[in-house]
Amino acid sequence: MRCVIARYPFELTKSGVLASMKGVKPEIVTGDSVTIGRRRYPVKQVGQVITRQDRRDFSSGEVVRAMTRLGFTCHEQPETAPVGIPTPLRTASALLGGTAW
């Protein structure tokens, strides 16, 4: 499938994206994300890997549109823990003597 990311045309395929992302460790998701295989990646990380461009050169929306057209599942927001349930960060902070929030 032909798509334009950061004003450059790319010929992307689902199998090509899967091959490019194989062995890439997902970063922490803080915004838009895409599920590739069994892993959830930030869209900017995926865009950087498949285009070999700097993340500042393209928007997350461009990558989300391309990944959606290829059949990948995209997510708008990261999943957050409900209020009152301790997250690993809160637990570590409490163990180190910080406030328990």
C-alpha cells in the first residue's frame, strides 16, 4: 500500500511492518499506540522504524492512518490504572519514603 509520511511516499505492507518491528522492544506508551503482533508500540516509535526518519519529521496521525489502512489496531490513549490501585511507580515511591499520593 502506498502512503505518504512526512511528505515522502512509502510502499508499506503488513508483512513488511511485522518484519521491521520483529525484535524491537516497545517503549513506554504515553500517547497514541498501535498493536503489532502481541506488542503495543508508541506510533512515533513505529514510524521511526519503518521510515528511518526522525520522529519530529512526521505526526502520529500520519502513522495511525497508515497502520489502520494496513489492518493494525490503533489506540488513542494508554490504559491507565484506576484511582486507588497502586501503580509500580506509586509503590516504589511509598517504599522509598515518598508520599503515597
